[in-house]
Amino acid sequence: MVNVPNVPAAQQQAAPAASEPQRTQPFTAEQLAAAWQDYIDQHPQERALCTTMAYAVPQQGSNQEHYVMMVGSPAEKKQVEEHKTALMAFLSDAVKNDRFSLDIQVSDKPIDTPKILSPREVVEKIKQRNPNFTQFLKDFDLGLA
């Protein structure tokens, strides 16, 4: 570490990392969409975030490295913003491009967003679609805790 006068030591230690070359590998929208889905798959505990991400896949914006995510409400935007640092690090690593940028915007037009179902609601929907499922649950003595 080089000692620079009048610069705090913490900033001096961070300087070498900032001087590392940026990754600028070109990537396609398909590669980004695959990385997007990988993030969803690896974070199932973040149900609200993953539900939003599932319907609001980013679209290419002003250039090949800029994307825009349209969400249906300010609450969804806030949810994504809270996870944006981790999400951006994951996506930048996946596409090997540190110039990748993502803007999150609330749509002025209504977006048909999927409802997040509880486990009980999921079971009820399956029962409605497949009456044999009820018998399956009885045969194996299955239920929700």
C-alpha cells in the first residue's frame, strides 16, 4: 500500500481494487435472461422479490449494457431496490460485464402481476384443477402443518 498524505487509510486500501480493469465482455439478452432466472432459482426464500422478477424481466435500454425493469408498483420497486446491490453483483459476474446497468421503473400502465399464493392456496388450486389430487393426499396421509 502506498501512503498518500491527507487520504484516510481505508480509502488508500480500497484504491487498488478500483484500479482493477473492468470486465466488458459483450453479452446477449438471452444470457442476461438466463442469469436472471438463475438468481430467482437460487433465492427461493425471497418470494416477493422472485415473483416480481419472474414477470418483470429487464428489457434492453439505451445500449447493449443498459437494461430497464418495469414493475407494477412503488412497493415492488422498493423491494427490488433493497436487493439491487446483490442482484447487480450476481448479474455482472454472470455476464462478465461490470458496465451492466439496470434501471427500475414503475409502469404508468397497469401490469397484470401474479398473486403470491400461500402453501394452502397452492394446494387448493391444485385440488380444483385435478380432483384426483385430493385422493392422493388422503392415500399418503398428507396435509399442511
